[in-house]
Amino acid sequence: MPRLPSLTESFGGSGRAVRVALAAAAGFYPAAYLMDRPVVALYALFTPIAFGVLSPLPGSGPHRAGSVLRAAPAAAALIALGTALAVTTWAAAAGMLLVALVLTFGAACTPRLASVVPGLQLCYILACFPPYAPTTLPERLLGLLLGAAALLLGELLLFPAPRRPSYAERVADALDLAAHTAGLLLRAESVDGGTADRLRTTGRELRFSRQPHGCRPTGAGRTDRALAQAGSAARRLLDQLAALGGLPPAPADTASQALLHGVAAACSDAAGVLRGGRSARGTEFLEEMTARFLDERAGEPEGRGDPPYALLRRRSTLLTVAASAVTVRTAAGLATGGDRAVPGLPHEQFWYARVPAVRLWLVRVRGNLTPRSVVFQNAVRTALGLALARLVAGSLDLSHGFWVLLSVLTLARTTAVGTWSAVRSAAAGTLVGAVVAGALIIGAGDATAVYAGLLVPMMVIAFSVGPVGGPAWAQGLFTLVVSTAFAQIAPVTWRLEEARLVDVLTGSGIGLVCGLLAWPAGARTEMRRSVAALLRATAPVVLDTADAVSGRRAEPEADTAERPTSGSLWPALHRLRIAEAAYAQFRTEAALRSDDDGPDWLAALNYGSRVLSGAYWLPPAQGAPGLSPDARRWVATAGQQVAAAALRAAADLPSPGVTLRIAPLSPVLRSAASPGARSLLVDLEVWLQALAADLATATGAGRPAPRRRDVP
């Protein structure tokens, strides 16, 4: 899960700044001057800031307006809870701990919740501070209503942003490119370098790190899981098509041409489904063509007509393309509410297809209830920091103590170094802002008209300049905003700026302490641990898959859903999900040093995904064909080499240099008992060589080892 946004990151462009400023003013001015209700004015002011500034709402104006509308009931409930728990400091701190923990951890289950979590937390923060006044709850809720309604209208009417394509549409565009490339390969056996580069570039653009927050299909439900799987399979499909187009020419093969035609049709069909159209055909036709291809490949006569090795490799690569096409077409159907039955496909690959939604959520929550999960770490760190801040602010009876919690909320980072950098800049900016605001208050005195005239321009400047200037500018300008606002609610003196400075420094110190004590390295340490655990978990999968191909491990009965690799698949799949979450956070953290000489974490994740894909599709459905003793020894040795290399890489991370050379298959290929056996051996060789290449890339083989300082 991404970290909580800072003020610098949350402030949008000038259009968003104007929308938020006008929405805040639309509720604040009537409440303060016409209704003479300071409480209503306060909540009408901070509601647009909470959901328009602190919460990075993604999407178009209508989409953001829908997010505000859905968040309003939860915000009202949190305001009511905070109002009730403000009775004592300990009750308010305990409530803060629970609210922050539930919201931050729950955001791992749905991206929609993740986008509004900071705003919801601010609603509780505002309400849980003294004075304890439950009788003001109606006024607080009225302020929330005014602010939310003004922001909702602003999102719908003011400065509409151009619509961005959804993730499903991006996947559909990638599948159109895949279908076009398959058509090119039907006319020629290779593609030019420009097409191959375009395929790989388009695949990289499907990474979650390239998608806006809140638009990534990271939820626990069936739709998000299927859409994420469709994106992953589409990326793999594009890379495999680029590899297929780069293979040496091979003799004409009508069976391969037919299968490639099926791949093109499946990709076009899946793209149409993801865009909301109706399916022209399901995956059955491609599965039938794949089965026919396998039958023809296995039934080729022996002797002089045996296919050359180049043709066998091309066929094996084409089979990986077909497997990815079947995967992406099935996932696209599940993502758009299609038939949940996936007969004939690996059960483990689409395990979520017929699982109730409640159970899917429980699986996500249970999977992250471990200290090694960055989701769990972020939830605990955030909850402890906010609860401690509430306890300190209440115990010291700090004036406007909610600024302490707001500082923790906006300045805390997932690493101690990142927190210190933000705190240092924010403290300097707050000091300058407090001096300027103090001078303004001394000069203007009780002239509320001056503050009323400055509030909207100050908000526009603060919410637009903040992203450009950094934390110092953001905090300094926000100090001016709250000063001009509070000066209109009640009489103030320059001591308001003193309280603001003390509160920000207190919150900054608490955030820094939490950052130092609770997982100070952020995702960097977890990245190494989770990838090492992934590599260890995949080693048994590689061995089981090799055993299933060679026939050393007995196939299950036909009426069972278990596969020969089922026992080792689930731990590997779980470790892959944990590592992917760590990588998502790792990419958001500022680099402490150059990572050019370190492990390639994305290659390690690709290795894990490729292991699982091969385990799903490689084991033969009708049992392993007869292999000679030499061929069986090659399979066992090659599988053990890859598994041992993965274990060695896991033990040595982050030290680079794991290299692996698999013995050539050619000397034992002709000793296979049948053409089907030879083809299956080449399939396994292609898979194992790809795994070896991923391991070498992941561990930085071929790059010089980083210089280390000797420890006395």
C-alpha cells in the first residue's frame, strides 16, 4: 500500500487548487458571517481540504465526486465517534489508534478506500479534540455536509480534467497490439526491432507503478483480482511475442500458423470484452486449437521427418504465447462479470473465480497479518504515531492540538531518512510562515475584512505552489491559510502562530520517533526479505514441475482438482503477493544510494511469476510420455540446478553474481521415446533457461560487486 501523502504530494495543480479554495469558501463564509456558527464554519472549511487536498482522489471530475459522496457517510460516523471519545484524552487516543489501524490496513483491500483514508482520518482528528461538546455534533455534521456538497459540485462543474483511460482500457490497447503483432507473425516469421521494442514498452506501461493511485486494480474482490491478472498476463504475452518474433527462421508449420491465428482472435476478443463489448467467442476455441496443436506435435512420425531443433523451440515459445492468451482472455471475462466457471484450466491460476467476496477479503487480510508485510507495517506505524500524538497533545493541553496530529499525518514517511528530510524542511517553512502570519495579525488586528479577502487567494496559492516549492513552502503557506481562517472565527493574537509552530514541531518529533523505532528502513529491508522468501518458496515448485514433466511424480486421479505442483504453489503465490506489495512501496521511497549495482527486484518478481506460470501449464495433462534414462537425468539435473540457484540467490541477497548454465539438451533430445516427449523436453528447456536468465538479471550477474567497507 502506498504511504500517506504529504502536503507537497497531495496539492494538485492550479485547477484543483481553485476548486478546493472555492468549495471551502462556499461553506465557510456563509457559516461564519451569515449563520454566525464558528463550528459549522470550521468543518465546512476543513472538509474540502480533507478530501480535495489530503486525499489524492483519482480519476475524472464525476469519478472524484462519486468518491466524495461515498466517503461522506463514513466521515459523518467518524465525526460522531470522535465527538463522543473526546470525553477523555485516553479514550480519544484509543479511538485514534483503532481508527487509524482499521483505515490504513483496510485500504489494502480496496483502492477506493485508500484514496480517501487521509481525509477520513482528519475528520476523526478534528472531532476528538477538546472541548468535549457532544451538543455541537449537529453543527459539525452540518459543516461536513456544506463542505462535501460544495466540493462535490466543484468537482462536477469547475475545470473538468480530461478523461484518462482506465486500466481495463490500457490492457485492451495492449491486447490490440498483441493481436496486430500476431497478424504480422502470420505473414512473416519475425518482426523488426522497432515492433519488438514497442511490445516491451507497452508491457512496461501496464505496471501498477505507471498507473495513478486509486486507479490500480489492487482490491481484494474478484473484479480487481481478475483485472490485475489480465494485466500481468498481457505484459507476459507482449514479451513472449517479442521473443517469438526474434527467433531464427524455421520451416513452415501449418499447425503453428493455425495456433497463432487463434492467439490473434483471442486477443481481439479479450480487448473487446474489456471495453464493455460482448464476446464473439470464449476461450474454448483457443483451448481446442492448442489441444489440436499438441496432438499434431505429439503425433508426428519419427525418423527423417523429425522436426529440427529450431522449429521445436519456436513451437515451445508459441505455446507460452497461447497459454498467456488463454489466461488473459479468461481473466478479462472474469473481470467483466462473465462466467465464473473455468473448466479445463489450472484451478490454482483462477482460484478466486468462484470464491465468495467475503472470503476473498478475509484471504487478503489474513495474508497481510504478518510483520513482514509492508501493509501491516504501515498500518501499525501510522496508528501508533497518531495515537501517541493525540496522547501527547491532550496530556500537555496544547492549544489547537489537532495540528500535532495533522503534522504526523502529512509528514510521516515509510523510512526514517525520508521522515527526517520532510520534517526538517517543514519546520523551516512553518517558522517562516508563522513569522509572516504573526506580522499580518499584528498589522491587521481585528479587521476581519482583511482576513476574509485574503483567505481564498491564500488557499489558491498554497494549494498550487506547494507541489513546486516542496514541504517548506507547503507548510509555510498552509500556516498562512489557517491563520487567516482562524482570525475570522475568533479573536486571535500573534500567539496563535506560536501555538502553530509548537504543535508542528511536536508532531514532527513524534513522527520522527515513530519512523526511527518502527521499521526505519521502510520497504528496502522488506524487499530483500520478501524476495529471498519468494526465491526459497519457488525452489520446490521448480522441482515438482520438473518431476511432473519427467513422470517421476505420479499424476493425480482424473476426478481430482489437485495437480502435481499444488502443494508447493500456494506458499509461492503468497510470497509473490507479499513481495509485490513491498516492491510497490519501494518504488515510492526516495533512493538512499544508487541501486545500479544492486539486485533487480523487478526481475526477481518476474522470475516468481514465470515459475508459477510454468507450473500451471507445463505438467502434461495425460501423463508424461516415455523418456529415456538420459533424458530423465537431464530433467532432474536441470531442475535441481535452477532450484539450487534460487536458494543460493536467496541466501546471498543482496550480493550479486548468481549465474547458471544449464547443460545443453541436444545430446539427449533424440533419445526421447516419441516426438511428444521431445517437444515436452524443449518446452521445459525454454522455461528453465528463461528462469536462469531471470535469476542472473535479478542478482546482477555480470555487474561488478559493490565495494564493501571492512568491519573491524
